[in-house]
Amino acid sequence: MKKIFLPFLFAIAIVASNSSCSDYLDVVPEGTPSMDNAFSNRINAFKYLHTCYSYLPIFDEPGQAPGFLAGDEHWLIPKGTGFIENRLNINAWEIGRGSQNSNSPYKNYWDGTNSATNLWIGIRDCNIFINSIHKTKDVNDYERDRWICEAKFLKAYYHFYLFQLYGPIPIMDTEMPVDGSIEEVRRYRDPVDEVVKYISNLLDESLEHLPLSITSEGEEMGRITQPIAKAVKAQLLLLAASPLFNNGDYAGEMDNRGVALFPAKYDENKWKLAADAALEAIQIAKEAGHKMHYFTDPIIISPVTRKLLDIGESLTGRWNSEIIWGSTRNSNQLQTLSVAKSSTGGHYTARSLLSPTLTIAEQFYSLNGVPISEDTTQFWGTKYPDRYETAEITDVWNNAYYMEIGQQTANLHFYREPRFYASLYFDRSVRYSSGMADDSQLNLHKIRMRRTEGSGLINSEDHSITGYLNKKVCSYRSTLTATGWSPYRYAFPIIRLADLYLMYAEALNETLPTPDQRVWNAVDTVRFRAGIPGVIEAWSKYSRYPTKPLSRAGMSEIIRMERMNELACEGKRFWDLRRWKIQLPSEILGWNIDGKELETFYRVTMVFERPKFNPREFLWPLSIGSIQKNPNLKQNPGW
């Protein structure tokens, strides 16, 4: 099995323990007696369904999930330090470094090389399951129908994942015949609109017998439900409506049949389809009991810290109500690579490597819910040009819950929205964790990130390269002491409800001459949980551009920034920048982590200079080997 989905696998183990049937075959070759055995009884058939699940991409490991390192959201210490190459997969990071290529593509989901799963094999196994489950006689109609719909969803999702990476792909709706002719095997890539229509229809088919919600958390967590299928459809149609596939830029790309692979022109109706799909996804999610998460544990903390946990626990709260689709994998590596060591010990098991860039630190709003470059109030109205200068942390506003009183830090870290403090560890920040009597300064962990300090650069490994670490993915329930690190296991959200609200707002805004209350309300639902004013109030009171939310273009900019802030540090930014066709910067910036003193640490430093972004990077290349084997495959533009 490629991955382990623990609750689902546990259910399989329970079934198997009550039977003497044959062991499960991880790989079932076509055309052999083993295929019949795979569907000879309910237990083996259920195990084969698990194989269909096993091809799901990894969403919660920075070295595996492209979103964390293939863009500009996070960075790592330089290659050559040992740990990076020997213990962390860096294929995705090579993409972020501008090293993607067509000879041996990184994260090659087309061929299943360079630390990626071959999703075509996953699609094949789903087809085999759908076509063969009727052979299993001891499966009741309810189970058979549900399992078929799960396999249809997975087949649709694997097509979707390939589509978002490569654009036009072959539609593989049936099994490839083992004895097929050369022409049958040499498939063509299908045009974008046909691919989108096929995936959308297949997702609709999967809804027929999927449950609204799972019935047993202990046995079924991670299995597909109606809200998941609706959410993925919304994600698909939003991608199809976005600039990457909806502007005619690739209109001249044709295969050797003369078939155009990309849409020839912009189509506003695609935004309407995306908006309708997102609204339907929100509605069915609510019907299933999903809602925005708020932290309600009865512990003694201030409203300020509770707001940070509202935000953080929407990600790390195990199977909280906001999670529509969560990964059942173990997220320990993600936390271990992200947690900041405190000043009390070395904590060798806490690696402290996943470093958000200065770009991420700057993108969060001010406490008033507008960009710091726009805020006209007393602090940011005058301090924005001096944001890299430093000041003393005094016991005013909410500073005592965010930073270490009496120390000094950059102006950039003062008077920011709660999501800034919930998402980032930074020099002289503090951390509340479970087990503390309260969130007073005396109890909070102190994060000191200058050279030779406990959270900073002490040796060649285990430190931030930018002066920031990813706090958001670290559960407050994880424990860090002077002698060890014990991460709390949670289900990493693949899609959560806040994401859907912002999908809906973005798509709906593009269908309207000017934004209306529906758009503002969708965004404000997310902003309210973040502890900042609604869009209209924030811009009218605090921004130098008070009418920005009143125009389609202005609201589009706001929605994009809202996605960047709400979904920050979750590996979503990379995918959004691609579909918006926003090029990555050449300079990756951070603080000077070699600085021991205040004055030397707080110098903006170029951490890495990547090659100038080439627009061909928006779509990943097919390997040269694949094209040589199948000349009917058209390479992506520029590769």
C-alpha cells in the first residue's frame, strides 16, 4: 500500500480478523488468477478499494506536497548540510528553486518518478474496481453502490490532480486493454474543456450513493462523503474559470491531429458555474454539520489567546467541524519541521526548518484588517516605510500575548491581525501550549531567533533560514520541553469550509458588474473568525483606498489577499498563484539569521535568488521519455 489511512485501514483489519480469507494483494496484475481472487469475497474487495485510496497524493509533508516548497511561501536552509538531502525529500523544493525540467521532471505524477505517485495507475485500479465489484457476491447493494461511488470520486480526483498540474490530459474512462494495439495505447491529450466536463460529470455521478457524512468516526474517517465531492467540484470549476485556463493565452496549442487543446478565448460563464458549484458545496457542507470552527475548550486563557486558537485549531483541531476533507496520514513531520525551539533547550528532535519567507510576513493585514501599506491609522500610517526598523515591546495593546515584553523586535511585528500571530513564529514572539496554567507572560514559551539563541542558528542544521517558522501547523496540544518534542497528531485539512467561502466570493465577484452583499458576506464570515472588521467597515475606516471593495477589480484584489492570509502556511498559496498566473519573485527574502545583535539580525537579506521566472512553469512538463514512447502526446508550451 502506498500510504496508510489509519481509521479506514483499522476498519479493514476488523473485517479481516473475522475471516480466514486470503491476504490482500497490494499490486494485482491484470489478466492473472489473482484478479479474480481480489473480488472473490467482500473482504478482498474492500481491501482493493483501499488500494484505490492509496494513490491519493500526500498533502501534509513539506517534502512531498508541492504546495509547501514549490513556490515562495516557505524556504529551507541551504543544500549540503546533510539533513536536507539525507532525511528530507526535496523534489518539490527543486521546483521552487527553478529547477523543473523535462528530462526528469520533479514530482512527476504522470510517470510516477522523482517522489511522485503514478496517478494513471491509480485511475486504472479505480476502473478495475468499478468494472469488477459486481463479481463479489457477499457484498450487499448499499455497500456495492457506495464503494463504486467512492471509486468514481477517486478516479475523478486523480484526473483533477493531473489536470491542475499539466492542463490537457487523456481521459481514461475505461481500462486500457492488456492486448491493445499500439494506437489504442498511444492516447492523445483531451482538450481542457472536455477534461473539465468529464471530471465534473464523474463527480456528479459519485454523489448518487455517497453518504452525507460518515456514520462511524472510528472506522470510516477519511472516506469520501457528498460534501467532499461537492467541494472538489467547486475547486475544479474555479480552476477552469481562473486565468491559467480562461484567457486564451494557449489558444494556438494543437496536437498532431490539429485539435486545439486549450480554450480559444475568455468565457465569463465559467465563473458562474464555479460560483454555483461553490454555493452548492457550502450548502451541503452545512447540511452535513460543517461550520466555522471556534475554540471552546474550558481553559483559563485571555480572549486574545482564545482568538489565536480559533484560528490555529481550525487547522490542527482533530476532525473539527470546519474540516470538509482531511488527511488521515500522520502529520508529525510537518510539525517537527515547523516548531520553534524555545530558549530553554536544544530539543534535537524538533527540526525547526520550515521557514515562511518575509513576503508572507508582510502580506498579513494590520490589526484593522487592511494591508499595512494602506492603513492610515497612527502606527501604520507613519511606520510602514520604517517597518524593518526595531522598537521595544511594551505592555500595551495585546503585546503581552503576542511578544516578549521588554525585548525589541521589528516594527513589522507590531499591530498586526491575529492571523499573523497565529501563523508565524518570529524573533521575540511567544507561544501558549496546553498544560500551562494560563497565558501570562511568566508561563509563555519565549522564541528568540538570533544567532546562538535557543530558537535561532546554533549549528548547521535545525534552524530557520528566514527568521520565521510555521506556527500555524503546530498544534497547541503538542508538547515541547527542555528534553523532548511530542507532536499531537491531527487530520491535516485538504479542504476546509473557510476555503469554500472564499472560492464562492471569488467566483461570484467575477460574475457581477460590481460586488454585492453576497460577496462581502462570504468574505466577512472568514474575517469575523479571524478577529478583524468586515470588508466595507475596514476599508472605509482604515484604508487610503476606502472605495476598493466597491469595484470588481478592487474586490478581486481583496479576495485574493484574504485567501493568502486565511490559508497562509497551509500549502495553498502555490496553487493559487499558478491559477492566477502570478509569477514567482526571483528574490527569496528573510532576516539576517547570522546576526547576533539586534542591529545585525534585522537586516533584510536575500536568502536565495532563483532563475527569472519563465511562464512555462505555470504548467509542468511531460517527460521527454513519455513523449518518445507516445508521440501523440503534445508537450506543454515552452518545454
